Amino acid sequence: MAEVRRLPEPRVGDWDWQARAACRGSDTANFYHPENERGPSRARRERQAKSICSRCPVIDNCLRWALAAREPYGVWGGRSVDEREMLLSGAHSLTG
């Protein structure tokens, strides 16, 4: 379970961007891996999720939220968990 004490404090308007998200109404299984998913299956699912993200008008909002919340699961803002961890560690820039 995610550590909810470290989530950013909610503010009016913080979630408005989600109403415009390209993933809105999509099957969440596209964005979150099932237990024990690895290798080609995981890469394929992440590519599918990222293709939805690539046409999203609020991809930057989504990624900023996921980084601020240190979201430990799923594809958010066009980035996988591992990619977000690299961003947080300073290994890559947000545009990298």
C-alpha cells in the first residue's frame, strides 16, 4: 500500500486536469501491471499506456502530480515507475 502521509496536500483545482486526461475512462489495467508481470508483457503494456499518454493534453500535470506524490505504481505522465524514480534521483531531466 502507498504511503499516504507523504501525499501533497489537496488544493482546490489540483484535480481539475484529470477531467481532460486522455486516459479518462480507459481500462486501468493498461496503466498498472498485474502481479508477476515481467519482460515483454510488461514492456508491451507500458508502451500501450505511454501511447495514450503521448496524446494527452495534461501529460505535464499528470507527471508533476505523480512525482510530487512519489506515486509508486503505474504509468503516470507518460513515465513508468522506474523512469519516475530516475527523474526523482536526478538521473534525467524532465525532458530527457
